[in-house]
Amino acid sequence: MKQLVILGLAVLVAACSSSSAPKDVFSGTWSGTIVEGSGSLNITTVSSQSGTAVSGTCTTAGTVTLTCTLSGTSNAPALAFTMNFSDSEVVNFTGNYITKDSVAGILVEGADTISAFGFKKQ
């Protein structure tokens, strides 16, 4: 009986510490592009993740060039963060992981919403 209890505990511990659980999902460089009319704007983030907290920096290239800081949470499948740009604009992203290397969601800046926006890991 004692061996059965020990075996059961070993199986339980192994299941709780599964190595297949995602870790540091939003760490690294991620990029997404907004296309409006004849112009486009690329947003590139460089971020790190500790637990569920995400932080980093971002830059834009295209119609306008700006820098920003990024902070939020990544708790797969959900991802949400705020980008505070150097021109005082605040943009929020809320979405979900499609794969471990891509997310899709919406960008919101004040009353403006860009749906179907995504980031891909570089």
C-alpha cells in the first residue's frame, strides 16, 4: 500500500510540473503592421516576460517614427499590454495567441479601434 501511495504522489508531482507549459511566451522581438489607405505603420516590440508580467520597448516605422514603453500581462492564451508612446499617445493591445509565434487581437487608441491586428515573433 505504501508503494502505491508513493507512486500516486510521483505521478501527481510530474503532472503538476509539466515541461510543456508555455514559459516566457512574449519574450523576444515581435512585429506587426497597420495598413491605412496608402500608408502603413510597422510596430516592433522587444519584450521580456517574468511570470505573467510583460515589459519592454517598442518602435514604429513607416508613416511616423516613434518609441514607446510596453507593459502588460501574458497568460496564454490571453495577452494584453499598453504602449505609452513618446508623443504621449497610449495604445492598448488585447488579444490571444494563435500559435506560440503569433498573436491576434485589437489595438485601441482613444476612440479609434483597429481590429484584426496581429504580432509575429521575429
